[in-house]
Amino acid sequence: MTIMPPRPNTAKVRVRELLDALPEHERLTLRSGEAGIDRALIDARVQKNGLCLAGHLHGVAAERVQIFGETELSYLETLDEAECLQRLRSLFALSLSLVVVTRGVDIPEVLIECARETDTPLASAGARSSSVIGALHDALDKLFTPRETRHGVLIDVHGTGVLLTGPSGIGKSECALFLVERGHRLVADDQVVLVRRKTGEVLGHAPDLLRDHLELRGVGIINVRELFGATAVRKDVHVQLVVELSPHREGDPYERLGLEDQTIDLLGDTIPLLEVPVQPGRNMAVILEVAVRNEMLKRTGRHSAREFVQRLSQR
């Protein structure tokens, strides 16, 4: 295959990445433990475990975000100073990745002291625990979502995301331009970011810097939105077909009947794959349109090639 190797998904998320990923109005304020902000988080779920303050440390997942809300802080206030310090030191000795205190309350000095001793990132949030947990889950879900970047062109043809791949200079961007002229929509050129959703679907979009832009050899970089209007581009699309463009070579075995359906794995999702030879005189825009229409027909249960062969054998 000429598709470039995928960039592997990172199994861990650094605390620094999480702090940067939160929206401006939901940002956390780091109060202590700056030296530990490169600690790893390995789970998109947070933990609000009040039992740990009672000395029951079994089940504490140190590499999750730990939430200290009003209930936890009020419990700490019932303990005498020595016992409170002892329990918090036992907890922080687990090398917690991140501790977040909610409701914008003043963080007890003993918490700051334990965080400082262990270089544990300690942050505060102004909202109540439920809102903070929701924001953290949203940010962590996005950071942990499997993703990769592939070289190619992604275009929306009749609502179907078509990923064009092939060697550099084969004409992927030109095909995209022809399709845009025929009313279809550009999603990404050159670099395509693929993201797997919880439903299993793979969405593709362009890196922010490249969005709406297309490179044409001999012309340069053009802005498709400005040239063709807002309806000529789309932010993202569900990838449902991969088309590999290849130079036409006499004698190479190309599919003539279309009986065998090829597939390719994208982030664990099985996507139909077509290998289409490129040669002078072929109207690639029309060919790709027909390929998409045929794929849409297959999804309804109609397989034209197999039906034709079946009728032929019956004759």
C-alpha cells in the first residue's frame, strides 16, 4: 500500500496536555506541584474516592485525576492536625498524577504541603464537582481518542467520506479539485487526521493550519473556501471508502468485474478499498463519483457485479 504508516496513538496523556486542553472558561489553576505536570494519566475517568481519606487506600487509581470536593474537605476539617497530615501523606505517597479541588474554596495548607513534598500537581477549579468532572471527562475523552495522521486527500462525495491515497504526484489534489467543481466538498488535502469515535466510526478532518487549502502543482496553494464558497468545504466527514490511485501499467492485474471486495483497516474499522489506475484521458472525477454511488448501492444490499455474474451463470 502507498498509504504512509499511521502515527501510533499515545497510550498516556500528560497532565500538562490535560491542563492545556480544557476550554478557557473551565481552566484549572495550578496551585502546587509544577514539577510533576508531566506525570501520566492512563484513564479518561476521574476518581472521587472519599474512603481514601479514611485510610482505605485500596482501589485508589493513582494515574487518574483525583477530585476533592466539598464533602472531602469538610471531612478533613473533622480530623485533628496530626491525623489529617498522616492520612494525606499516605495518599500522596501513591504518586498521584493530579489532584483537583473544586468549588473555588481556599485549599487547606496541609494539602498544599503534601503536594509540594511529593511534587504532585494540585489544581483548583471554581465550579462545583459535577461540572468539573464533566469538563475533565470531555477533555480526556478527546485526548484518549485513538487517532492517526495519513498522507492523502479527503473529500465528501454525496455525503460519503472518500480518502484518496497514492504516491506523491499521482493527482490526488487534482481529483479533489475536479470533484469540488462538480459540487462535492473538500475536507482535507495532504494531511488527513483520522479519529475513531466511540460508535466505532472513523472521522477525518484537516489539521487546523491546512483547513480549506489545496495544493496544485504549478499553481500553488489555493483557498477552496474563498474561491468556491463555504459549501465547497466541510470540517469533517465519516470515512466510508478508501481509493488508492496508482500509475497505470500494462500487464498489472486490475479488477475487471468487481466481484472481490477489498478492505483496509483504519483505527480498527474495516473500510472498503478500491485500487484505481490513473492514465491520461480518464475522467477521474466521474470515475470516483460512480465508485461512490456503487459503494452506496452495496450498502443497501445490491451488488451489481455479483448479480450480473449470477444472471450470466443462469443463462
